[in-house]
Amino acid sequence: MKVLAIESSCDETAVAVYDSARGLLSSEIYSQIPLHRDFSGVVPELASREHVEKLLPLVEDALDHAGCELLDINAVAYTAGPGLIGAVMTGAMWAKALAYSLNIPSLGIHHMEGHLLAPMLADEKPDFPFLALLVSGGHTLLASVKGLGEYTLLGESIDDAAGEAFDKTAKLLGLPYPGGPELARLAMKGDASRFAFPRPMCDRPGLDFSFSGLKTSVLHTVKKCGALDETTRADIAASFQEAVVDTLFLKTERALKATGLKRVIVSGGVSANARLRAYFSRLDAQGIQVFYPPMAFCTDNAAMIAYAGCQRLLRGEKDHDLALDVFARRDFL
């Protein structure tokens, strides 16, 4: 089965082709970062218009690089949400119209399931069952995964997600959009021991996260320091990053002990963070295998939607009509 997938939940327009027999055949991504940088964040209307403009040429490129024609496609998958609703609707309408014109099935995929299954695109794939840590701009959660669609939520953020905290802290430090990667780069130059930021909710039982208080602690530190020189900015960035990564690691260790699982996947945009990966390499000494998506598929992409869609389509799942069932927010588990 050849599946063409569309991802348009935010500020990346992406198209991919996945073959159930041969694997990923192509993955095209157009980033809107230059468009939104002047506004220090994503402008929803501009994002939707850019998706409209870029989807057709990206579909053509994806088919060309996959070495197939449109008539070779057996199904279309798309991101049904969560995301900017106008952007989500753009991709979903495009996907459903294409599937209808070709008389083939379509299927909407939850964006976070795409991230959860993205490590399956790597050469070294995890076997089920495993623990999943999903860390992105909109979500931070831990889940036990027995198989496709067999997910049990263990803990999640009760306020800001880790990626959101990165972006907001980057703004406090005057860093350009997108803030998370910029903060991580600045942190490489800093002293992570200079500022003692809290490890939220690590002093109590449970697996939930909270990052809004940590962000507030950074705000108070920035105000206390006054005019920030480059060294202080780097030290704040490094200390903040250390607090987030340490919290994620401690909660994941706790979840591994509670479940007895010996495999963990770390996925979502923050999984590309070098300091986080260094922390999680410590699990090797405990006999725990750690898996990540390929670096190109940590942030939003259509390859993960194509993979997730293909697995569900092979089970016989599909949309049953042309009605749009898209959403800006919906619980993943």
C-alpha cells in the first residue's frame, strides 16, 4: 500500500509518500519560519495561506522523488489536529478532495500519534511494548504503549508543555523566533550551575509535569539581573535547559520503574535537544534501550503521518464520508 500524507498543523507544510512494503519513499517539508520571524511567532492566517500556496508543488515533488504517479497512490492520510484550526483544515480539505477524486480512502491522524510512532522511521526500531515520552511545543506526556492504538496515559503537563516553556523563556531572553532551538544553542555557551531553577513537581509522587512555575522563576531572575550581558543570558539559558531536561529525565526514570518497561522512545520537537539526549544516554547503564526518531523527523513532518496512517489503513480504518472531523485541541489518550 502506498500512502500519501499531508501535515499542515502549524508552520510547516509537509507531504510524504510511504510504502508498506518498501518504507518511506519521499518526505518534503517547507518551513514558514522566515515568514513568521518578523512577528516573533506564528500568524495563523498567514500560515493557512502559505499552506494553500505550497501544497500542490510539494505533492508534485513528493511523488516525483518517490518515483510514482498520482494514480499509484492507494490512500491519503492527513493531520486532523491538534493545531491551528485554519491550517489543519487546509491540509484536511486538500487530502479529502484528493482521495475523493481518486476514489481511494482517506484517514485523519492525531498529530501526537504521528510523533509517538516517528521512531519507527529509524533504522533501529523499538519493539512493543515501550514507554513513550512525547515532548513538543504543545504537549508533554508519558504513556505506556502496548501496540498500535493501545496507549495508556501515565502523566502529562498540567500547564505549559516543555517546548512552550522553551519558547517563552527564549522570548524573555530576547532570542529570535523560533525560540526553542535558539535557546538550546545559547545554552551551549553557558554555565548550567549558576542559577538554581526548580525541578517542578519532582518532590511529590506522580508522573505529571508543570513548567509554568519554572518559567516564572526565570522571569524573576531576568528582572533581578537587570540589563543582561551575553554571559548572563547564556547562563540563564543553560540553567533553565538543565532544569527542564532534569525534570523530564527524573519523571521518565520514575515511569520506567513503575511500569517495569525496558524500552523508551523520546519523540517530538524537544527530542532533538542535545542536552536531553545526553541525559537519556545514562539509561544505557540501567539496561534501558532509548529510541529517537531520525533527526529530520523530530519536528513536524508528513513522514510520521504517512507511517501512522499506513498502519491504521492496513487495519481497515478509513474516513466514512466527506465531512471534516478536524480539531484545534483534543486529548490524545
